[in-house]
Amino acid sequence: MNLAPSLRLLLALAAPALAAGPARPTWFEYDRSAPPALQGEGEVTVKAVSFAGRTAKDRVPAYLVEPKGPGPHPAVLYVHWLGEPETTNKGQFLKEAVGLARRGVVSLLVDAVWSQKSWFKVQRFEDDFEASVKQVVELRRAMDVLLSVPGVDPKRLAFVGHDFGAMYGILAGAADPRPKTYVLLAGTATFHEWYLLRKQPPKDKAAYVKQMEQLDPVKWIGLLAPASVLLQFAEKDEYVSKEKAQALIDAAKAPKESRFYVTDHGMGSADDDADRIQWLSRELGLPEPAKEAPPGKP
């Protein structure tokens, strides 16, 4: 049967709703056989690298943080938030990744599409769905890159994402079961509630919302199981209401934990940082951190 492209897309989008339970989304498929074409500069613990994204022409900038010594190494994929300019990029979790490298962890920290200057203002509503699909594919490619690093243990992969990083991480995990555990910071249940904060509304708001609802994290977070999930939220979050946070918590499947902190949407308090490290340490089986010698002692 020769179905028109638009009809084929419609049937693909309708498939999850027609199944007895949600099937893994098919929008985010790509050629897994294509090499990631990793490029790097220098031979240091922290390397500035780039890798092929959805196509070979797309390059995704990243930091690759590697420990010294042979593997097997657990690994973490970090995805930043959209917030303060100095941390809306691959550097947001760099200090944390360096600390984990001292305990044997390899980390990849990527620049997401929202790291581009003024991205939120200039991005068009009509491009949001396709841009979202492209971003999720690039996160899956990032997993390919991370797991291709010599010595990385494919059974001990973690995902950490903040804000949009958490939400797109849910979609990547719904399509790709490789992560063993997730830490999701300050994500919300739907995409359109944030995208509609732009000054100019879409031409057809109802149609836009209907399209973007297909990607709502609250619909897909259950597919992260059997991976474990830690959901971290801020009590003073101006962008994520407690109702939206609770919707994500309720939709996630066990094993899961949720915690609220006395901070704002930017997170980064001593408590949520410590809880995240403790969670990753337990779920990835990390050794205890080395104790620093007292001053004057070897």
C-alpha cells in the first residue's frame, strides 16, 4: 500500500495511543550504524570534543571528562538547563563531572540546542516539534559516543538533566533503554507551557498544543523503567508548580524517589548536589571518594 507521507506520519504518531500500553516512540530513530565521528583536542582529563548529530554535517560540541587508569568505568551523560547565560551550556555540570572522574567515572557534557544565544526568542513555533525530535536524536547519539569510549561499562550508564535537559532526557530514555539510572532536575510535565511563554503566540494555538502534547514528558516518563529515577524539584520554583512536579512523580514508575529542596529553579544547592552524587554513587557502584590528607601530611 502506498500511503502518503502525511498519512504515514499520522499513523506513526497515533500508534502509542492505540497500543494497550505506551510503545517506545518511533520519531527518534536514526542510523545507528553511522560512526559518531568523535573529534577531540588535547590529551587531558577534560577534552573539548564534538560528534556527529542527527546527520554527519551536524556537529554537537561537548566536554569529555575521563579518569586516569583502566576501566571498566561507569559513565554519565549530562544535559544542561536553559537559564543563566554562563551555565546554559555544557559547562554547567563540569565541576561535578571532574569530581566523579576522580572516582572512576567517564562523563560527556553536551551543548543542547538551547545553548545558542537568544535561542528561545528566535525559535519559531512551527519548528518546535522537528527541533525537539532532532534534539532527542542527538542525545541518543551522545549515548553512542559515551559508550564508545574505551573502558566504559555499558551496563553502568547514567543520565543527568536539568530543566529542558531533564525533559528531553525523558524522551531519549523512552526511546532508548540504555541508561541504568536517571537524575532529573526541575523538569515539568509538558513542553507547550514553557514554549508559550514567548511574547508572540503561535498562529493556531490549539493545533500547536495538540502537536507538542505528543512529546509531553509526563506521557513518556513511565518508559524509563526498569531504570531507577531520582526527581529533584525546587520548593521556590517559579516555572514548575508543585502540581506539575507531582504529575511527573506520579507518572514515573518504580524504582523512583522524589525530593524537594529549599531553592529556586536554578537548583544547585548543597543539598540537591549532595543527594545527586549520593544517588549516582549508589546506583553506579562507585568507590568511596579518597580522603584528603591533612595539611603537611603526604
